[in-house]
Amino acid sequence: MKIVIAPDSYKGTIKAAEVADIIEKGVLEVFPDADISKIPFSDGGEGSAECFHSAIGGDLIDAFVKDPLGRIVSAHYLYKDNLAIIESAQACGLPLLTEEEKNPRLTTTYGVGELIIQALNKGVNKIVLTLGGSSTNDGGAGMAAALGVKFLNKLGESFIPVGETLSDIFSIDISNIDSRVFSTEFIGMCDVKNTVCGEFGASAVYSPQKGASSEDVALLEKGLCHLTQLKSKIDGKDYFAIEGGGAAGGLGFAVISFLKGKLVSGISLMMEIAEFDKKTGDADLLITGEGRLDRQSFMGKVIDGMSQKAINHHIPLIIIAGSVTSEVTGEILKKHGVILAESTDLTGKPFKEIKHRAKLDLALASVRVMIKYKEMISI
């Protein structure tokens, strides 16, 4: 029996690669002779580089860059065959900050630009930039500054903008940007459709999750709109309308406007790079999972991608999730090719009370699910 294990991470508890390892052990306990392929997935946040590494190999290259508050931290990116996978969260991710430090008025994407420079120094001609899990709301201005873009205030002084100082930008000088940028293909891995500004923009939707107060949201929105308007005027393009421009606090906008790149669906891109169709074409079972299974799981997330592949290849799909909400009915599961969906938690207690035992619960659930599956196919 060939089984493909392709989970997302369990946000805040277990990385996707660890999830795959734990589920594998559960599968082998019930089906010791199973032929297992593990392809951990990511939505672009923490652990993305490791997921790609598990899927396609290559080398994880160590680097030292500035974190969201300008401190030097150890990071890495994936290098293979002149391709670099850069996980923006390595340099500007929320996990790099304590709760007290979270403040999108002050955080920067400068370290992301430093990672790009190091990848360019390696000789790559294609860079995939994952856009999940950021702590920033600077419209990618920090990243652009690291690459040589100059932001000038009314006095003609150059400065590196952060969320609260975007409105101080009077002009933008791109004449000193690293010339290698424009001979490199940039792809932003993005699963959100939020625009950079507006009711569903980066500031309104995501900055409160990064520590912004209601007053901060208004300030951040004003700054992002100012930056977007300036760059739209310079380039003669309407950057306000770009779907995904609001990803990672406007870093999606920066991929398009400063790097002349494009934004693509994260799950689709990872499936393409990992040659997912080839690896699952003759599978007998597909197992996936995430922290919380709800209706939104089937709207462009990893679970949705797995569902589509399972249906297209006529492969039964099992989902193991930290929790399965009541809105996910049997009818919905059947519609998406799911034969079994199981929650790792059987207590119903709040997440903060069960978080510490997430790995143990997943291990137990994996065995439990496979026993149920064995009974299903024995009937």
C-alpha cells in the first residue's frame, strides 16, 4: 500500500515536517509494510523553507540578517539549481518577537532584503519568496531599502521607513537598487487575496494580529496608502487593486512594485515545485492535516489543495486536525473527497490548556485513525 502524507503545520504547536513524521509512525504501527512518502506543506509562514527542503532537497544556506527590530539573527534559505526559496518569516516573522515586542509601527522587512542579497550572491536566477507569518506593516520598504532603494523625506534625507514613518516618504529613488534584481525572476508565494489598503487591506485585517491598536491601524493604513500612491504614480500602475498586495504587511505589493515579480497561489506553487502529481499518481491513500479544520480550510489552503488532488486522482483522503469544527459536516467532507476526518483532541478543552500535549495527541490520533481506516477497507 502506497500512502502519501502531506500535512500543513499545526499553527503554534507543530511544524509540518514534524507532523508528517508523527503521522508516519502511527501509520506504520497499523500498516508496518506501507510504502510511505512524506511531503510536508506550508502556507508560506514559519517552516516553509524546511517543507520545500523535504520535498525537493537542495541545501539550507545559513545567513545572518536583521530581525524585525534590527537585531542580528541566524536565518537560512533553501538553494537548489540556481533557485532560492526565501522564507520571509526567517527575517521578519512574529515568532522572532516576544508578546511585548510586537508592534507593526516599528518592525521592518530589512532582513528579507538581506536574505535576497545573499541569495543573489549565490548566483540564483529565480527566487521564491514566501509571504506568511510576518510581524510587519511596512509595505516592504525595509526590504527595498536593503536592496538599495532610497526613501527621502521632505528635507531630502534618506531613511529606512517602518510602519509608522511611511507617511514621511516624500520621494523614492530606485537608481541604486541592486541591478541583479531585474535579471532575476521573483515569485511571491501568497494564499491571501487582500489588497494593500482598504477595508480588507493589510492594516485593517492583519495589523491587529501583530500588536496594533485601533489608533495604530489608522496610522498604518495612512502610511501604506501613501507609499502605494507614490509608487503607483512613479510606475504609472494601479497597485491598490492587486490581489495579494496586502500579504505580509504589504510585502506582496513590494514583490510586484519593487522586484517586478508576480504573486502566485502558495499551495499550487509548492505542488508544482514538489512534483506532487508525479509523487501521488499511484497512491492508495492521501493523509493531510492542520491545526483547525473548518469551512475556510477548503478555500485555498493546503487542505483544499489536497482535496482537489485526491478527487482528481481518485485517491481517498484522510484529514487529521487539531480540532474539527461542527460546521464541517459529513456532506462537506464527502463533497471534498474526505473519507475520514479526525480531531487529535478528544477533551474539547481550550487550546491553551492542551497545547503542551499536541504532539502526543497527534501520535494517538494517527494510530486511532489508521485503525478506523483498516476497519473500513476490511468490510
